[in-house]
Amino acid sequence: MRTPTPRRFRKVNRHALRSTYENKRCALRFGTHGLQAVETGFVTARQLEAVRRTLTRRLQRKGKIWLRATPDYPRTAKPKEVRRGRGKGAVSEWVCIVKPGRILLEARASPRDFSRLSEALSVARRKLPVFVQLVTRTILL
């Protein structure tokens, strides 16, 4: 499971999700195919791990995968049946804040394995809680 490096303050204030477009991480940089978010939401570290496992098993180590989404935002929760007050709850999970246009992962395979790669990415899309689209980069030879 991916968690960020230790930080000075473990719990942060609640982040307001605005439906703005992602400006920085919206283009493919490493691979030829990728999954780009279309809507705003949170993706947990467990969901990213499920996507990574699905891709590595479907590709059968015939390609390379880059996870561009890092779960670096802590979510806190109190235990069940606890009364109000007495401070903030413990960190229950780490999530990644996703905005429209963000590239969540990239993958590359040899040209003869493109059908296997596109099928693996379509299976991986179903593991994510936000709607994503498949993007490709044209290869200039």
C-alpha cells in the first residue's frame, strides 16, 4: 500500500473539492497510453493498489506501468459509536485528490501487445471510483 513520507503534521484541515480543471498533470509524459480523470473525486490508496495489481497481472509483465497519482492527503475518522467532541479522529486512510484532466496512470507496451494493454486498461477503469477516459499518445517514428 502506498503512503507518503512522514510529515510534520499528520492530520490536515478538510480540503474543499472544487471542480476546476487540472493544469499541471494533464499530459502523458512516460507511457503511450493512460487513464485521465473526467470528474472530481477521491481515489484511495487501496483502489490505486487494486489498479496496479490488475494491470501487472493482465499485462503479464509485457509492459511498464507508471502510477502518477500519489495518495498524499490523510482522511480521518472516529471509531463507530463514539460520541461527539474529544478532538479529531485518527488517520483512517490516505487518498489522492483527483480533478478533471489529471492523468492517474500511464502504461507502455510493445506494438504487438497493444490489444492486451487496452484490454487491461479497460478492466482497470472499473476499479476506480471516478469516471476516467483512455488517452493515447501518437508515436512519431
